[in-house]
Amino acid sequence: MRIYLDHNATTPLRAEVLGAMTESLAEHYGNPSSGHAEGALALSRVEAARQEVADCIGVPPGWVYFTGGASEANNAVLMGLLAKSDGRGRLVTSCVEHPSVTEPAARLEKAGMEVVRLPVDRDGLLDPEAVFAAADGNTSLVSLIWANNETGVVQPMEEIVEGLKARGKRVHVDATQAIGKYPVDMGTLAVDYLSCSAHKLNGPKGTGCLVAREGAPLSPLIAGGPQERRMRGGTENVAGIVGFGRACSLAAKELTERMASYAALRDRLWLGLQERVGRIRRNGSSSRVLVNTLNVEFVGVPGEVLLQALDIEGVAVSAGAACHSGSISPSHVLTAMGLSPEEARSSLRISVGHGVQEAQIDDAIEIFARLVNRVRRAGVEQ
């Protein structure tokens, strides 16, 4: 049986989510925009799911706009700046964002907007004072990732947002990795926009949402219909939305239990790797980090070699970097933290989640130890 330790990439569908989606596919086949009973039933399921998502995040349901995922939501917020500012103004972001923020930011810069990319320290953390200094009077938006997808580092978002709002700045937070693994409550965190994806918390792929606070400017994501209060045209993915709602409902109920369980598994893995493998380093803060995530440098071991060997042995992890032509480019997140390209290429992301058992962690530790020692004895060079 394979050992799946790549939950930050995507998560297995929960049985409860699959059940809700199967029922929806079979019984809620009407178009939610249609004026008959079948349409009304489908619409009621969409709105029930909207309430579940809203309850999980701590917002009124009217703030939730369903999307195809966080990447779409991130693009909608950033590219919407063009419509609102005609390319003028300033975007403040960081050097460790997801590509769905870095690439739109580059397009904005090309269109004439000033883009400030803030550095992080060796732990992967932003300096709140540097954020405040960058967000001058000309700043249109500050867009930051809350919990990093590669390292799991959790930014001091509460402090950052409080300071930015005191300065009257609009804030967008990519909370894709945080929801379901970290307390997220827009009732206390006064961000203007928040993005997330269902498949990061045991929901279906291809579904997510953009949460926009009342009064925050929002341009249509997709023109062409009245759906999502004219913000995203096109017939809704009813089954996906229903699955997202159920996943959020489970996450809200289980958060405390999940955090304790995931942290125990992660710490068991880290201690076991330290004992059985040796010559490893943990990348990123060990205190401000998601409970399920480890990013580990295996000193002197090419990450792509170890990744492939683990896969053959039945263990799924991630390099946390893009693969091009059979080689692994050094992670922009890790190099932004000060790691050399060689150190970054020796690093793997390991992330636990629902369904992972202690026995699997123990088996994974032994597999890591065997394979790392084999590669080191073989003298494979970076």
C-alpha cells in the first residue's frame, strides 16, 4: 500500500464529501438558474454549500463567490486592479507567493503598475514593519500568502493586517493552505479578499472561492451570465460546490482535532528522520508553521533522485519546485529564504493529512533512511 505524504499538493476526497457529491450528481441535476422545481432544488444546494463555506471562514454567505479554485480567485483580485486603476498605483506582495499571484503581478508590472516584492528572512517570515513601510499612500493592494505551500510557514497575518487596515490599505490573503489546518476567521481578520481551494481540505478539484468583504471593489471574474451575483457567468458546478461545502463543514467541526493529530504525525516523522537519517535540516520556521508540513534538506542528496526513489518504493512526497526537462529548478521560495540552489535542490516537502497513520509514518522513516543512505554511499553528486 502506498504512503501518501503530499497533502499540500492535493488531498484525498473524504467519504462524506464523495457521498454528498454523488447524491448531487444523481438528484440535483437541474440548472440553478432555471425557474422550475429541479432548478430550485439545485440552487438550494448551492446556497446551502455557500453557508457552509461562510461558516467555516466566519463571514456572511453574501461575501462568498464560488470559483474554479484559488488560482482563479487570486487572478480575479489582482487582474481586477487593471480595471480599477488603469495600470497606475502600487501592488505590494512578497517573494514567496504562489505562481497564481507572482504571474499576475508580473503582468500588472508590465502594464505599468509598480510592484514591490518584499523579502523574507531565513525562517521564511516577513517583517511586518517592512510591509507597512512598503504600503505607502499610492498602494492599491497588498497581496500576501498566509501559509506557504512549500514550507508551511505561517505569516504573522494578524499583526500585518491590523497595521495595514490602520493605514487604510486593502488586503488580499491567499489562504489556500491555511483553511482546515489553521484557524481562519474573517470576523477577526479584517482582510478585504481571501482565496481558497476545495481540494486542499479533502474536497473536489476545480472548485474554490473568492471571499470579498462588503464594499471591497470586485470586477466580474467571468462575464456572460447572472450567476454568482453577476460576478462569474456560467452554469454552476453544483456537485463540486456541494462537495466544497461539506469539506468546509467537516473542517470547521474537526479543526482542533485535526491540528493535534497532524502535528503529532509531523513531529513523529521529523524526530524519526533526525534519528534514522541524519545530516538533515528543516527549512523554515519551526514554530510559525502549519501543523502538517515539513520541508527538509537532505544534505548532499539530489532531491530529484530521492523523489523518484521514494516514488518507486511507494512513498509520495514533493520537491516543491517546478520540473523542467527532467531536472528540478531550485525553489524560488527556498532561495528567497537564503538557501543556495544546491541546498534548495536537496530539499523535499513532506505533508501529512487525513488518513495518514502512525504505522505509515514509521514505515516512511525506514524507507527514507534506506534510500538516503544508499544515495550517499553511491556518491551521487548535485
